[in-house]
Amino acid sequence: MTSLILAGLAATGVYLLVTPRPARRGSTRERFDVRAVADRAELALQRAGLDGVSPTQFAATVLGVAVVAAALASLVIGPGIGAALVGLLAGSIPVTSWRSRRSAARRAAREHWPRLIEELRVLTGPMGRPIPQALLEVGSRGPAALRPAFAAAQREWNLTTDFERTVTVLKDRLADPTADATCETLLVVHEVGGELDRRLASLAEDRRRDLNDRRDAQARLAGARTARLFVILVPLGMAVAGLNVGDGREAYRSTIGQILVVAAILMVGLCWWWAARLMRLPVDERVFDR
């Protein structure tokens, strides 16, 4: 019972961090800030491909996963801090999945941007398309991961015919450095003129080199990423085996057993986090996101 309460409190804390507080009456600034936080949370979910999922629904999912995991852990190792910690870690699974979806969307964008930039060169050069029309046309034929962002930009263009606002919507939805650089290049040429073909050619070549370098690095890290799974699988297998040896189940439920379980979980989590940091590839920073 204690583990369920602790897991519920931990998940409630996550819910309170994700969900904005209601504004006080008469506080215009606070209402504005709350709305901004809610918008940022919703935009982050949209970037991860979770369109239609509100921050409240996402927080409720985290809470549900944490409570269920804590309940199952209580049946195996007994109620206590260990089960609560298992529930807390399990509650992070939706967050990890959300971050993985964002990373996958960025990788998909990185794979396709050189081709999209080359298509922009053709449409704005030999075919003579206007820059806004060329950008939206290329996006409508782009990969599925990018189409929702371009669809939102298309709606903004249809409503306002303001290319700067359209570009802002597109950059906010994509949240990608290459998209930022491409959109800013198109916006500058559209507003003040200049040679677009050469700039797009240089940008496409730079993106191709970066893509090839990242592919080579990921191939070299493939074995290490597979080996990292044993950080979790080996301790988990030993823990399950220990339950079936002698009075192992009772040992897990003892005070010392609970302390050792917590220490083991923390050590596994620390090793997993440390390995992830060692294998993390450099991330391009956004410089045109404002």
C-alpha cells in the first residue's frame, strides 16, 4: 500500500509539472503565462507526432503507467520504496517514448532535407515558381513526418498570405535547424531579393555532408547501443532468478532487501544514463528560432 501511495504522489508531481495552474482572477500576466506554457506543451506533443493529445491526457497516461507498474512490483518484491521507485521509473516510459518520437521525426527530417532543398532550387529556378508556392508545394509532397507542419503553414498562408507568418508557423512546428536555415534563406530572398540558387546549393551540400557523417557515426555506435541493453537485461534476469531460489521472495520483502533493490535500481539507471550520454551525437543548435 505504501508503494502505491508513493507512486501516486510521484506521478501527481509529474502531472503538476506538466499541467499549468489556473490563473487567478484579475492577473492578466499570469493568465498569459499559463496559456503560453500550455501552448508550448501542446506544440511539443505535436512535434513528436502526437497531434490531438493534450498535455492533460499525456500526464494522465504517465500517472496510470506509474500506478500500474508500482502495483505489479508490489506483488513481486513487496510493498515499499522499491516498488514505488519502479513505478516512478515506469512512469517515465511515456516521456521516453515521446522523446524518441521527437528524435525519430528529426532524423526523418534530416534524411529528406537535402532532397527537399534541391526540389526548391528547381521550382524557384528553372520552373519559375514564387517562393511561397514552391515551399508549400515541396512540403506537400514531402515525407509523412513533415506534412502536418507544412499543412499548418499552408493554412496560415491561405488565411493571411503573409509569408513571414507562414515561415514562423513552419519553423515552430518543425523545430529543426535545417528547416530554420532554409526558411530564413527563402524569407530574406523573398523580401529583399538576392541569388537564391547558389545559397540553396551550398545549404544542400552542407546538409549532405552532415548526413553522411552522422550515418557513419551511428553505424559505429550500433554495437554499443545493442550492448547497452544488457545493462538492464542482466540485472533483471538475476533478480527474477533470485525470486525462485530458496526464500528469495521473502528476502526481497525484508528491510535490507528493499534497500538493496533501491540501490540496484539506482545503479542501473545511472549506468543507462551515463552510457546514453557517452553515445549521444552532437545536436545542431537552432539559431533562427526567434
